[in-house]
Amino acid sequence: MSQKTAPHGQGISRPRRTWDAQSLALVAVFAALIAVSAIVPGIPVGSFGVPITLQTLAVVLTALVLGGTRAAAAVGLYLIVAFAGLPIFSGGRAGLQILAGGSAGYVVSFLVGAYVLGVLAELVIRRFAAARRVLWFFIASLLVSVVIIHGFGVLGMMINLKLSWNAAFVADLAYYPGDILKDLVAAVAASAVHRAFPDVLVRRVKRA
Amino acid sequence: MSRIELDGVTVAVSLEDRPDKVVLDGVSATLTERRVGIIGANGSGKSTLLRLLNGLVEPTAGTVSIGGMDTVRDGRAVRRQVGFVFTDPLSQLVMPTGREDVELSLRRSHRSRSERAAAAQSVLDRFGLGTLADQSVYELSGGERQLMALAAVLAVDPEVLVLDEPSTLLDLRNRDLLRRTVSGLDQQVIFSTHDLELALDAERVLVVDGGRIAFDGSPAAGVAYYRELCGLPARPRA
Amino acid sequence: MRGRPAGGILAGYVPGSSWLHRAPLWGKFLGVVAAGAASCFLLDWKASGAVLLVLVAAWGSARLGWRRLAGSGRLMLPLCAVLGAFQWWQLGPATAARIVLNLLVCFVAAGLLTATVPLRELLDAVARLAHPLRRWGADPERFALALAIMLRSIPVLAASFDEVGDAARARGLERSVRARALPVVLSAVAYGRRTGEALAARGLADGD
């Protein structure tokens, strides 16, 4: 049995002071998803078998599935718990130490990137029919990956590791092929989620 | 016992790009018995029927009331009076340990932390869960988890208890434990099940089929009706 | 989704009763912030080295275990080596030493905090921090609830990653990111919705 939806008919509209239980739980579960994806072993891809980690994939997916505010909350929750010492940063690291290292910029970028991409995802859902969403999800996540995630990542390496812009940019380049693939997977997966659970974000946005 | 009334209840789920799907179609019933069993195939609408009882699903048309309170208008009061236990206790127990989960249920009803701890302890003891209370809910067996979920819901003393297929995930021994526990409860219990033996514990049985109540009467007749509906002989061969 | 105990998930904390364990949380937190600031202000590698020695001495006096320090240091070692060599080539040995030492200062200082405060206590402290923000709409109780749901979702999702991985391998799809990621996300959404429904049924998200 899976009638999960409370129908919204006949002008029943209760004022919602804060998030409903549904959103609260989704934010918490997606924070956990980001955490788990950072600690499970990567997936070997293609004939080279280079493992790609799933963390950026999880962050992009969270944004595409939950929308701006809730995605930022999920990433924020994940960061707070990881800073507090649960070993859920990539490679099983934890604590405020991460802010000292080379990946500090990427970590911070997740928060900003999730919010911006989530807002874009809401826009895509409002504008485009289900069939064309994969393409626009992909374009939006590519844009956010390149501008925000890699932007902050390069900035982080420049500040923490005192690298020059050029050196940081080259160090960052290695992540591009994997990230483009991840954005594509995220776009396909997110549109599948919206088909399977139309009221996770679609109906919220359309009613708004 | 509370008087549970469903009056001309229709539930339709709107789907994108497709016409609305009618899950329940003009259901009316008045439930006053201590034990009511609801049986029906997957997708027949019985889960939706149960979810109407504490406002988790709101009727598209018609009304549902519990002891005179409307489930939409008085949603919060209804939820305090109607406890709901889900099939999978893992999605229901939100805290890492049983004790914390029971205390979470009690958070509104008791002022001080020590009062809450004492109340939680007494609930846990009543169900024989005292020694398991501080273990991770993952380390409990299926039956223990289901009892823990039941304890957390009963901690706030609801008048009505709704159980959604409570024995589906349990083995034979745990199912028996659940049956004995439920039969000892003072609450009015409404439950759905595929477990026809459990259905026979009820005083009244509703068979739901295609969004309507197809049968309403004694458990033995209800089970026989449901078996025939599924193309099986009315009585299992001995 | 089958459950399994989350092993080693509280790896950050080392139980003990040393002076550092008993020191107030805010004091330790200020220490971490100061160390972070130091990486900008300490311009001589000798000063950085001295600070690092003090922090390492603190680690020893709190009996946090040398093996642990070495273990977490091993994570940093490749980064420090590459960075040190690169900066030596770019900026000379003194500057390279300063940059690497300052990085280690931040790393050890943050490690001191997370090793001497239990995770629960840290999270409670974060929830308390949210209290003054109440008037701007923050809700410490909901925050605590979201936190609890996140922590207990991690083992559930980790198990689902495993299960999906096995299923993909069984079908020869272990290299397909989509076959590995999509079922996990779908089950995460379904799990989040069931949890949200259970919260709503128990009236836990009704607000006050």
C-alpha cells in the first residue's frame, strides 16, 4: 500500500507556521544521505576503473530533489554534525580540521551551491514539463558545479594552501570529468524521483 | 469507546498529467467496537482508510470524526487521542534508542525532565522492555522493535490505537507476542492486516475492495468472504 | 532496508578525565578559533613550530594517545609533502615550512576539541547556541529532532547502499553509477516520507 499523499482538495489550506513533518524528515534523511555517500567506497567507472566518490553527487541530488531552502538546511545539518566530530567528511575525516585543509572551499561551497541549485530546480519545475526536465536539471547543475563548487574549491586552496590562482586551478581540473558525469547522473535520478514522488517538490512549487 | 464516524468519505489523489485516482469512494461507517479488523488486497484502500483516522490523510469529500472531533478541523487534538503504529517500526522510531523515543513522545505531557524519565521507565517496564531501552533500535529483534514502537505510542495514553499491518514483518513467535500484547490493551484498536488469524481476534471485520467497503460483519464471515474474493475456498483445508 | 549497527561512528571522542577533558567547552572552542587566526598572523616558521609543539604537548598531557595523533597525521602527510615541496619551489624553504606548520597547528587544535568532547555534548551545545536565535524563527527542539533523525538514518542508508551495490553486482551493473545511485535515492525519499508520516501521526511536528 502506498497512498502517501494527503490530497489537497476543496480549499483545505491550513496555515503552516514552520516546515511540516514531511520536510523535517526529508531534510534529516538527505543530510544522512550526504554523510553516507561521503564514507562509502567510490564506484569504479568506465574502463579505467577510476573510483569516483559520491559526495558531490549526493549534494547535487539533494538540491534537485528538495529545492533551495530545504537543501541548504540538509547540507547545513550535515556540516554541523561533521564539524562536531562525526567522521562523515570524505575519507572518514571529521571535525573543524577540515577547514584548515585543501578541501575547505569545497565543503563551504556545498552549502551555497545546494541553495542556488535548489532554487534553480524549483524554477525548472515551474517552467518545463517532465520530459524536458532532465536536460535543464543537467544544465543547472553543471552551471552550479563549475561556478560555485569549483569556484569556492579553488578559492579554498588559494587561501588555505597559499597556492597561486594558476596552481589551484590546475589542481582543481582533475575533478572536472567526474563531476560532469555526476551532474548527468544526478539530473536523470532527480527527474526519476520527481516522477516517482510528484509531491516531494513539484506540487509544492506548483501550488506556491 | 470512542465513536468513530466516517461519513461519505472520498479520497482522490491528483496525479500529474493524468486524471485523479480515486482511492476511497464514498465510504460510510460507524465504528464503536473494541477491536475492529480491516482486511483487503494491496491497493484496496485499507491503508488510506486507517490514515484518515488520525488526520494523516484528509478526505477529499465527506468527513471523519473521532468522538465528535473532526480530523481536519481538530487535527492536533485528534492526533493526541489516536495513536498510530506503522508496519515498519524502523521508520517510526525516530530516536537512536527506545528510551529516548518514548521520552520524545512524552515531551509535551510532562513538565520536568525527571518526571518524563520516570513516566518513560514505567511504560517500558509495562511492556517488559526495561532492559532493552538503552540499546540501539537496530540491535533489537523485529518483535522487540514493534513492541518499542507500540510503547512509544501508548506512552501518551491515546484512547484509540490504529495498527497498520502490525504483523507483516514479524516471524511466528513475534507475531504471537504482538497478538497477546494487543489483546491485553484497554484501548479501542483498529487494525488492518493480511494475517487472517489476527483478523479473527477482532469483534468486527470490514473487507475493503476497490475503494469501497465490500463486507461488514462478523470476523469469521468476513474472512470467508475475503478468501472467496481472492479465489480461494472459504475455509482453508485442514 | 535491513539495519545494522553503526560501528565506529563516534570515533572522534577519546574517553578520559584529563584537564583538557574537564576544561570548559567554550574555552576549547576559542582555542580552535585562535589557532585558525594564528595561521594568518604567525609569519615566522619558528613561531609556528613552537605553537605546534605546545599543542602536541597538550595532546600528550591529555593522554589522547600518540597512535591516534599519528593515525590522523597520516591523512595529512601526503598533502603536507606535496604542498611543502611545491611552496619550497615557489617561495623558498622558510615560507614553505611556515605554511605547512600553520596547517598542522589548525589541524591539531581542532583535533583537541573533537577528541575531548563527546559528540552528544557538542551537539547539545550547538542546540543551546540556537536558543538565542529563537526570536528569529530558529527552533532548537526541531533542530534536535532533525539531528536525531539524521543520526539514526545513517545506518539505514548505509545498509541500503550495500544492498543496492549487491543487487547491481548480481546483474553485472556494478560500474553503472545510475544503477547504484538511483535506487538509493528513491529509497531515501521513501524512507524520509515514512518517517515524516510517523512524526505527523505522533503529533511531533505540530509545533507549540
